[in-house]
Amino acid sequence: MPSKDDSVQYIGQPAPLLHTEPAMVIGFPRSITHRHTYGKLSPFFKGIKEGKLLATRCVNPECEENRLWLPPRADCPDCNQPMEWEEMPQPIIGTVHTYARVEYTGAGIELTTPYFQIDVELPGVCTIFKGYLEHGEAEIGMKVKACFRTDEPTNTILDIYWIPYEG
Ligand SMILES: [Zn+2]
């Protein structure tokens, strides 16, 4: 039998009562730290904070898809074999495939609004790479250039962004 000193204590803050009728409603703010591993894709995130864009390529000679993948895949989605890393040559110029002008973001988006979320076609890449346009107005077919947040990296996907490219 635990003594009274060993009893479980309430250490929280009382929830503020917001409404009492027709039902009790309380304020219950929560805050969590989400630990997320980049796992086998860590080279990609390390690369963008260093100003490099790393893609993956399947080197299985029997695989139908031998173009690059961006975002990278650790293992080939087509044949399940491990993929190899390859750095995109600079400057990295892409073409806007489509875009959305974002006015209202979901929780956790760390960009001011409005901004243009863009889907970028890249030469030699079999996938469409998502990102955001740092300035300017997005248009389908416009050329964009990859830039990197190397000075104060965020350690997130926001360490790569795009600017209009007048080639
Ligand atoms: Zn493959």
C-alpha cells in the first residue's frame, strides 16, 4: 500500500472553461515534438542544405525505368532494388508543369502566404518534383532555377526553392 506521499499528483494546468451550455467546452492546447527520421533519404536532405540536389537512379539493368527519381527513392518503386545516388548538374533548370497559388495553408507550413507551390519537370527525371516559387508569378511552362538555403538551413524540404529563370 503506497503511502500518501507516493500518491499520484495532478501536475497540469486546469483547462479553461470556454462554454458551459448546452455542453461543457474546454480549451485544451497541446504541443508535441514529432521526431521524424529521414532514414535512407538522409543524403538528399544533407545535400540540399549544402546546395546540392541529389536524385536516385535504379541501376538494375533489367529494370524498365533508368531515369532519375526526385524526390529520391531509397529503393526502386518498379523493381524494389536499392538505388544509387546521383547529383544533378548545376545550374538546375526546370519547367513548371503545374502550380497552385496557396492562400491558406494547413498547420505546420512555415511559409508566408500567398505563395506559389509549383510542380517542376526536370530533364532526365521520371517524376515531378514539388517545391515553391520564392518570388514572381508562376505560369505553366515557365523556366525556374533551383536555389538552396545554405546560410541558415532549416533541415527540411524548405532548404530548396525555385526562382524564375530568364535563360
Ligand atoms: Zn528498378
